Amino acid sequence: MSRRRGNGGNGLEAWPGYVDALSTLLMVTIFVLLVFVLAEAFLSTALTGSDNTISVLKEQIAELTQSLSMETSKDTSLTQELAALNAQLATAQAANTSLNQQLATDTTTISGLQTSQKSLQDQLSDAQAEAASAAGRIAALQTADGGDLQSQLTSAQSLNKQDAAQIALLNQQMAALRAQLAALQVALDAAQTADAKDNVQIADLGKQLNEALARRVEELQQYQSVFFKTLSQSLQGEQNIKVVGDRFVFESDVLFPVDGATITPAGKAEIAQVANAVKEIAAKIPANVNWVLSVDGYADAQPIKGGPYKSNFDLSAARALTVLDLLIADGVPANRLVTSGMGANNPIATGNTPADYAQNRRIEFRLTTP
């Protein structure tokens, strides 16, 4: 009896411990579920915000794509318009040349006919004078007496008839010449009128062509501004690099040793920055906008005293070619590069001190048209 009571008492005393454990487990489970629910709510809110941001970005991309398409279409239209204007201008210039040739021919013909007219008028005047003289002789003979005079009268009358026939022929030739001159004058007036119209048309076409070219230049100037901004940011803080007008000027001492065309390691790094800037702007310029990067080498005015280069022209050209080769190696398209060696021409410092010579030994970059 006592044992059963004892066992029964121990079982009843253990039960509250299980209840506490189950209660604790239940609370932990509820807490974990609550955390998951809150996390899901926060995640849903964040995803909704991200979806909205993505939608806005997609709309912006669509607008930018549409703008790019419109600009490309506009650029294509301008190219076609420019080609059509060039063709019209060439046709009008050819027509104008033909009219000018015809005008010169007609002018020469009229000048010859006017000379012939003057000659015929002189002949007519001589014939009329001879006729008047013959008429006077006939009148004198008619008042004279004798058979001998009758013979002279007959001879004079015969001569007068010949003069009259010659005068009539000359009059006919003069009338035909006047008619021909009148016809040529009409043709000349028509040619001059057509030439005036063609000149007006050519002037109009030239104006349209200039406007189209101005639009092209304006487009290139926009990209020149972007090029300047990009390259300025890439080379910010460089002491030996200057902007002169539309050019970036690198003093050669930064890139090359004196009297040499082998570029320094520091110079290679500078040219690599230029190449990156050129590639960045090249990706933004439409394919039908014709542009090149001009690489010009300059030397100072001191004569070459030895070495592989015969003159400052040779040295400046070798330096420019070295820079061009590096740009190509760094990924700049070769068809977008031109180079020249300028020797000691166009100095930017006019003195003869070592500092002046150092400024004049330089490489210049310029974004321009071919």
C-alpha cells in the first residue's frame, strides 16, 4: 500500500515538468512563426519597392531607346538630304557650265555677225555713193548733144543698172543679217534668263548644302565637347598637359627623352588614358559622322646635331608615329587616326630659353574631320 502510494505520488509530481516544456516549445514555435511572418511582410514590401524601381528603370530605358532611334532616324534623313543636295548641286553646276559655254558661243557669233553687218553697211554706202555718182553722170549726159554722148549715156545707164542690182543684193543680205541677229538676240536673252535662274537655284542649293554641313559641324562640335570633358577628367591633375584652343598639348618631355622618339613608361600610361577617353567617346559617335583624332608632333627650333634623325621634321614625325602606334595598340581604330610631323613650326613659346624649348617640344591631340 505504501509503495503504490509512493509510486503514484512520484508520477503525479513529474507531470507539471512536461507541461512547462510543452508550453515553452509552443511559445518558441509561435515566436518563430511570428518572426517568419514579419520577415515575409518586410521582404514583400522590399520586393514591391524593387519592382516599382525596375518598372521605372524599364520605362526610362524604353524612352532612351526611343530617343536614340529618333536621333538615328534623323541622322539618316540628314545624310540622305545631304546626298540629294549634292546631286542637285552637281546637276545645276553642269547645266550652268553648259549654258555659259552656249552663251560664249552665241556672243562670239553675234560679234562676228555685227562685224559682217558693218562691212555690208560700208559696201552699201560705197554702192549708194557710186549710184549717186552714176545718176549725176547720166543727168549730165542727158543735157549734152551728139551721138558720142548718146553712147556714153547708154554705157552709164548700164553701169547704173549694175549698181542698182548690187544695192538690191546688199539690201537683201542686210535684211537676212538683221533677221539672224534678231534670232540670236532672242536666243541670247533666253540663255541669260535661264542662266540667271540657274544661278539662283545654285545659290539656293549652296545655301542648303552649307546648312547641312553646318549641322554636321555642330554635331561634331558636340562630340568634341564630350571628348574634351572625358579627356580632361582622365588627365585631371597632370601638370605638363595643357588645353590650347581645341587641342590637348602634351609636352614631349613627359613622353620622350630629349632628341629621342622612344616613349617613356610614364608616357605610355598617359597615352593609355588618352586611348581610353577616345574609345569612350567613339562609342557615342554615330557611324555616319566622319571624325578623326589628329596626332601632331612638334620639335623645338634647335638644330639636330646627331643621331638617327636628319631634321626636326624627322624627329617630330617619329614621335607622332610612336604615339599613333600606341593608340592603335590600346584599341583606338586605325581608320580614326591621322598624324603629321610639324617640325619647329607654330611654336607656343617664342623665347629661346630651355623652358621655352621644352614647351615647344610637344604632342597635340585634336578631334576633327578628315
